[in-house]
Amino acid sequence: MKIFAHRGLMLNYPENTILSFTHALEQGFGLEIDIHRTKDGKLVVIHDSNLKRLASIDKEITNINFDSLQKIGINYIKATGVNNTGKIPSLRETLELFRAKSLPVVELAIQVKDCSEKDIEILIVKELDQFEKDFPDFNIYKRVFVFDILISSAKKFQKLQPKLKLSLSIGENILFPDKRYPTIYNYQEAIKENCWEIVWADEWVHGLYNKEFIDKCHNDGKLVYAISPELHKDTIPKHPLSKEGFEEVWERLIRLNVDGICTDYPNKLKQLYKHIKDDNTF
């Protein structure tokens, strides 16, 4: 089972930074990262579209050129409590770190934070194609996938680069009536489209992670990577087990043979997984 460190080891180091990614990779975890494009078409790794939370500057990433963005000191203590000031890494910088530090079995999950950002699909494929050209032995398209995208965006990616693995976010029906989260799909709707390979299972309430759902995904030939409940501690709706009890969800997912879990607590999850396997109850 693959374990993805959410924004790197974000509870120990500043989120979405080279420092956070380095420590996660050195401990054998995969990475989940977030990307936006700058005004001049560079791809950068940052969760928020606006710098207000991390730099106290009310500016959108898409309205700032890359060179100017690099000069802005990001005060990560505002978000994580870790006293560190640094810069936002580029996607290329992150890919190079991933190549240098990752174990062969781990993957890099790239979340496209806004599919409406101009030419975002073209920019991502261009970046990955260049990386493949520069490092052909690394097999970047076997190690990286893009997730949390619109079906229309998935079709664009598929046309631009068929080798790129794609994942759709699958959630509960309660999320869909007001289209608040347009990149989260009902499984019955998503399975009709032949443009994606991986289920990014996204339980916001409680109950999506059951044997029927996981078996159905696997029977349809899909890998299942699941979001841990604590990732929805500040969302609407808020997962009821986001602060306490998420370890029970981990155990259920492990016993249902899920293919991977994305969490803020990768070391705790690794220990639980090892315990279940060593206990011969897996």
C-alpha cells in the first residue's frame, strides 16, 4: 500500500516546501503536492491561489510573474507553527528532488488546484515532457499522476499526453447538488468516461469507504487512493472523524485492500500498516 505525505511532512516542516518534501521522501513516502501557474506561465507548488495566508499579501498567484514571486518571503509560521521563511518551489525543482530522493516504488500526486487557469494542462504536460527528455531513464510518466481535475480537463490531458496517468476525485452524493466542488464526481457518473485510471477517493462525511465501493472500483480496473479524514477537518462538510478516530478509517481501508492513503500523519499510518501485517490479520 502506498502512503502519500500530504503537502510533504507538513505537520513537522513548512507545507509544500523542499524541506518538507525532502524529509518525506527520505522516509520512504510518496508526495501529494498542489500547483498553480504564475502570470508568465511557470508552474509553482503552493496550495492557496492567493498569498494572503502565507505572505500577508492579497495577490493572486496567477497575477504575479515567477521572478517576482521568488522575491516574496513566505512566512510559513502563519500556517504551520514552524518558524521558517522561504520561497515557493517550482514544479521543476520539485520533480528534480523527487528524482533524487524518492524510492522506486513511490509516486508523486499532483493536484491541479484550478483547472480554469489558462493553458494549465498544456503547461503541465510541457513540463513533464521536458523532464522525460532530460532524464529518460527515470520514467517520469510511471511515477507521476495528476488528480482532482474536471472530466473535460482529463480529456485534454489524455489528448496531449496519453502516457500521463489521470485520477478523478470520487465523493459522496451530498457534495453534488450545489456544485460547490466541481471536480468531485459521483462514481456512477465518472465511470462512464474512459479518460482516467485512478480513483482519488474523497470521503467528506462517513461511509463512502466500504467494501462494496472499493471492490467495485477494483473490479472496474481502477486503483483506489483514499484521502484520510483529517484532511477534511476544516472543510464544509467537516468529516466527523477528522480529529479523532481517523485511525479506525485507516484500519478499515487497509483491510479493504485500498491501494494507497494520503495523510497528514504518514509515520503513524506506516506503523499501523506494519502492525496489521505483522499481526497476520491482513
